[in-house]
Amino acid sequence: MYFYYMNIIVESLGWIASVLIVGSYALNITGKLAAENKWYILANMIGGLFFVINTYFHQAYPSMVVNLIWVIIAIVMITKKKSKDI
């Protein structure tokens, strides 16, 4: 029973990640959300983190590493943005 609920949670995180990353990309490519915007960066950071969890659960380690790098890039960018705002 535990595995059943864990699977639902992990799959939900994967779908949320997809919506966050593809949605923010669509908004960016249509000119509605700049890549420098904190919401774009946060959507990519959270989406990447959710993908890390999802791919780890499915033992898809190459995808997990790519998404971990994606999250690190987003963290660096949000940190740089905050330091510029101060």
C-alpha cells in the first residue's frame, strides 16, 4: 500500500514538473516571461527538483543528473539575481 501512494506522489511530482518547465518555456518563447524573471527561474528550479525526485524513484539516473544540473543552474541564477537586487 505504501508503494502505491508513493507512486502516485512521485508521478504527480513528475507531471507538475512537466507543466512548470514546459509552461515557463512557452511563456518565455512567446515573450510573456523573460528568462531573467524570478518566476521563470523558480519554475525551472522547482520543476527540475521535482524531476530529480521522479527520475530517482524510477532509477533513471542519467535524467536525474541532467535535472540536478538544471536545478543548480537555477539556484545560481536566482542567487545572482538576489545579489543584484540588494
